[in-house]
Amino acid sequence: MKSLQLVSVLFSSSLALFSTACSPQATAPAVAAAPDEAPVQGQAAVADNESQKDIVKVAVGSPDHTTLVTAVQAAGLVDVLANTGPFTVFAPTNAAFAKLPAGTVATLLKPANKEKLRDILQYHVAVAVYRPEMLKNGMTLNMASGDNVSITVKDGKIVLNGTAVVVGSVTAANGIVHVIDGVILPPAAK
């Protein structure tokens, strides 16, 4: 009989702790934003220094991709690329963006060109994981923009649309990042 009472007391105590822990008052306070800013939201805002980095964190951690990170932020795609995926991102380096005609990047970063920028960036993303060994000569990949990218393999190098070469690859928690030496443009943007 005493053991039944003890179990009952333990159960009641556990239930009370659980109820308290799950009550709205027990949740962590929201991150306060500056008066003129919206509160931080979305998957990209999750702080996690233990797990493998997602695609956004891989790009942010690369000194060679600051232009890409700025473009992804301006296009409002940070949370999309921080989500579960799986994604394959063909990530142009700063030097790749520098190859574009003068003023192109600055023009694309303007709020009035957000949709065009989004389309170009989504042309660099496939909603699947394509590891280097999976990218074969003659393949066509359907990109998040709805357009296709053609893959060729020349002298062991993976080339996109005949212009951008994959120079390295980094596995991320939600996919893979292939570093490329050129910016590929969707057919509508050429």
C-alpha cells in the first residue's frame, strides 16, 4: 500500500513539474528587437554550435562567399536555405561575382530588383543532394528557379552550363555546397 502511495506522489510531482515547465510563463523570453527592427525569426536564427553547419552557416563562415551571403540576405532566402532541405547549392565565390559586368551586383542588391536576384540565386539551388560523384556528363538538373542547368565533365572537372567550374565541395547538415568559379544566369536573365 505504501509503495502505491509513493508512486502516486511521484507521479503527481512529475506531472506538476511537467505542467510548470510547459506553461507559457516557463518559456524562454523572446529575443527583443531594436524599436525599428522586426524580431529575429526563422531557422537561421537558431543558435547551435554543436551540430554540423547548415548551408547558410557554411557560406557565412567562408571569407570567399561574402558577396553570396549579402545577396542571399538581400533576396530574403536565408531562412529557406537554413531549413531541412535537402539542397545542393552551387555557390559562386566573390571572384566569380567580380567577373560580372561592373555594377551588376550593386544593381541586383537594390530592393527594386529583389525578385530578379531571387531568381538568379534560386538558379544556383537544386532541391536534392548531388554529391560530386553523382554529377555526370550530360546530366540536366532542375533548379529551384524552375529552369535547368546542364552538367558536363571535362578533364575530370564538373562544369555548369559550359561556364562555371566546381572547384570544391562542402557537406552541410541540410545538403551540400559546391563552390563554383562563375555565376550562372537563368535563361530569362541572360
